[in-house]
Amino acid sequence: MLLEGYTVTSGYGYRIDPFGGGQDVFHPGIDLVNEHKAPIYAFAGGTVVFAGLGKTGSGLGGYGNVVLIKDLNGHGHLYAHLDSVVVTTGAQVSKGQMIGRQGATGQVTGSHLHYEIRRETSPSYGWTSDKSASTIDPIAYLKLLDEEAKTTENIPIHVMKYEVKKETSGYVTAADAKAGKNKKTTVKPGIYLVYKTSGGMINVTTKNGTPGSWINPYSVVVEGDFKVGQKVKIKSKAKKYSRSTVSIPSKYKNKSYTIQQVGNDDVLIKELYSWVKKEDLLAVLSEKIL
Ligand SMILES: [Zn+2]
């Protein structure tokens, strides 16, 4: 459960000013109550932008002891009025990691956790006078993060590994690669990860994620030798079977086959029972899930 162990005592949005006056004021976060000094675990991971006593004028004044965590979307998760903090500024925090204890520091009427999502974390730790515009409903946002996490888990990213043996042409777009024009870059020899294909073109990228380039699949060679049982495709530019003068019909090209036997320079493809030159084959490496 999203906020397990807590009672939500005040929601996000306009409410009667708890400090008197009777008028509606905007509450930029939610108030959550567990036991005083109960451990508080991060609802989302990220980088600690600030941990400690929020000073007046800093953007964190009145919030008492706080932990502000910047997530991958750049939003700031502010945990306020803490009794104590157990993380330090600059630390990486995982979802579910203890960051402090519930308290009553700063401007409060009792021990609780004020949890706020700020759209930005700089300047002034994302503080602006227009709190409704500069904050997000924390419950809606946590649900969104939860959905995103599930989506990411459920959709595997298929990655194939290729070896580029000699420097080859790289293009900025798949359309350029397909047309073989507007060449903008080169792809250095090395092992690359292929993340996406588009129109038969492949996008190679290094393990570090850069630089990504769209290249023609005929420009790359797969790592290692072909093996029995391996899946292959016949390239569309393939011409004749290796041990006959018969042309390879186009209907057999760009389809997956399994290697039955491996000869010196050619392989027998199971489904066709035909010997095909290795150079006319594109290996379909076992797809890994990243
Ligand atoms: Zn509050």
C-alpha cells in the first residue's frame, strides 16, 4: 500500500488555515501521522538535495528538520517537521530507505510528517509564492510513479549485441540510414547494444548509452561464429545459395531460421535445408532483457 502505516490527516489543496484566521489557505502537501519518532521511509528514490534544519529564507523555512530528495523527473520530495534525519545532503536514497523520524520541528501543531512534491529543486529548493503551481498532489504523483514502475517492469526492452568490425557510416535518423544520405557520424569498431529497430535500420549505442547512431544492418557483423541451433535471418541482399546456382527467392529473405549444420564458409538452415553463405546471414542473437 502506498502510504501504509500512516493516517492522512490533511490533504493537498485548499483548507481552513490551521493557525487561525478562518480563511482558506493552500496546503502544498499532505500530512501523515504515524507514531511520534516512527521511522520514515522514502516513498521514492533519488538524490538528497538537502537534509537538516530548513533555514528561514532558504525555501525550507518553517519546515523544521527536512529531507528533500530530487527524483529522476527532477521533482523534489520534501519530508518535513522530522524529529531527526539519518541521511546527508548529496546521498543517493532508494525507495523504502529510512531517511529520518517523524517529529514536530518547525511550524506545527503536533507530531506529523508533512510530505510535499515540488516541481523543481532549484533555486530556493523549488519554493515559489505560488504554491499551487509549484507543487504537485503527492498521492496522485506517487500513484503515477507506481504505474510507471509497473509499466517499465512489464515491457521488456529487447537488446541485441552486435560487433561493428570496421568504422562504418552512422546517421542521425533511421530515415537517413535507410536512404544512405545526410551522413552525420561514424560508428567506431566495437561491441554495441542494439535497442531499437526502425524500418530495418538499427540503432547502436555503447554500454554507456552514447553515442547512439542509426546504421544499416549490413554494416555490422555479429560477434563470434555461427552455431548449430542459432537463429539467423537471410539478408535481403543475399543472392544465391552457397552450393547451387539457384537464386534465393525473396520470400525466404528477412525471415528467421535455425542453423542445422555449419560448414567452412556456409551454414545449413534447418527450415530451408539449404546451404547459405555466412555473409548473407544476419544472426539473431538471443535477446536479452535489460
Ligand atoms: Zn502539512
